[in-house]
Amino acid sequence: MTTEFEILQRWSNDKEHYDAWGKFIIQTIVKALSVQVKVPDLFLRLPVKHRLKEDASLIQKALYRGKGYANPYDDIEDKVGIRFVVLTSDEISIIENTITHSGDKFWFWEKARDFVEERACKPWEFGYQSVHYVLRAKAGVSLEGNPIPLDIPCEIQIRTLLQHAFSELTHDTIYKPSVKSTPEMMRAAAKAMALIEATDDYFCQVGQLIDTSVKSVKELINALAGHYIETIGVKPTVTRLDGELIDAYLPLSSENSAETIISWLNTKRFIEKRIAERRETQVLYSLPAIFLIYFVVGNFPNIALSPGILTDEELEPIYSDLGLALPQ
């Protein structure tokens, strides 16, 4: 029979490996996310951290919570855990795709819990919701030169911000056997989760409408950002100002496709040098939208002042670079 002493002794020896495995998974997933979403730190609504199970919690789960483990230590799959929190339920699939595709050369994965499937099986119930995966290391994985043991597990939880709030409020009370739940408590929790589901539906709908509305702006920002990386050699800084500049200056041009703008820029390669010279000291030149400003000034110099977002002092160097005088 496994004893508390044996479990804690193994855990003391293994903690370093589990700590490294958690760090490795976070680094891998966040890196892969940067290809799918422009700013992972904004996409992920809470900082991503791994946590190691506390000694007391490990003992309780292994020996005293009626789990019936055949191998109490080895069968516990959440000795290290990671939580990814996104804004709405339609963003959960982005994390799932990263787990099942972008990282499949590093780990074996198993989907341990899916609230969508649970909801389909019991549509009348409203309770704790989360998507859980268990990732086990494949052979040859290492962190900073230190090998990670084959098959070491890590539990991944993926939730929306609203689901996380519900879990923080209820999961350590209502869904723990040490707490006696009253009918009133359970009913209130069910009503809260029903409201959360409805709110998430509305959030997704609003998000889709916004995406449709700003689709052309996003596509141009992405195209100009790609041109920035290709020509300047560094990533641009994408901010809300990019959207404001594009929204203001794009209507000034009847020839406003990304292909047209980039084709024109390719005939004025000196622009890249000016941007590279100024980007460290002037925020405007670190934005991908700076290319659009050059395009509008170069092709429509007499109306480029009309939006009023940029001052004469900010526009004057751009006119000068293009051999033009600032309109009076």
C-alpha cells in the first residue's frame, strides 16, 4: 500500500521535472498562438502561469478522496496544471487547435472534459464549465538543455472569463464533498451559469458583428504589418491608433487596396530607410499605418491634412521625404 511518506518523497524528487514541463508547455503554446493571433497577451485575458500541486492537496487526492486510484501517485494527472482564459467561447477552439496541432510533436494529448459535449448530453443542467486536456511529454523534449521525462502529465484548463469567474466563486465550495450544498445554493449557481451562457452568446454575436464591420481595416493592418516586417526587419507596434488612422485616411483614396498601396511603396524604397531611422524615437513610425500615410500624402497631398488626426508638425517630415511642401 502506498503511504503518505512514499508519495511525498516521490513528489519532492519529481517537482523539478513537473515545473519544467509546465514552463515548456506555456512557452510552446504562447509561441504558436503568436502566429494565429497578433497579440497573445491581449487574447489571453489572464496571465498564464503553471501551478504545482501542494503537498497536502496531493495527499488528499491520492489517498483520502475516494478516487480509487490503482496507482495513487501516477494516476493523478494534475500534479502540474495550466489555465488559459479567453474572452468568449468561440475563442476556446483556438487554444484547442494549438494543443492538438501546433504542439503535437512535443506531447500526446487527451481531451479529458468538454463542457459543450456535457451540455449536449444534459441540456437541462447548468453547472461548472471548462475544457480540460491532459498533455504527456513525448520522447526527446527538453527545456534549456534539461530533459523532461517521457509521459509526464500536465492538466490544461481552457475557460472563458465568465466561466472562470463562476468557477472561482463556486468550485471550491459547491462542488467539493467537504461542503454541504443546500438546494438554494445549487439553484442560485444554476441560474448564474444560465445567465453566463446567455451573456456569452450575446458576446459572441457582438464580436462577430464587430469583426464584420472592421474586417477591411484589419486586413489592411495585417498586410501593412507584413510589409513592415519584410522591409524594416522588425515587428511593428499595432495599436488602436492604427485603426483610427486607417479609418480616417483610407476613404481619401479611391485606390485603397493593400496591393495598390504596397505596389506604390515598392517604387519608393527610400521610405523604408526614413521609417527605420525614426521608429525608435517617434511612435508614429513604429505603426504599420505609417505606410498608408505616406501613400495618401504622395498621391493626394492637397487633402492629406483633412482628417485632422495628425498635426502639421507630424506630417511635415512625410511631405518633405516625398519632395512635397506642406499645403497652406
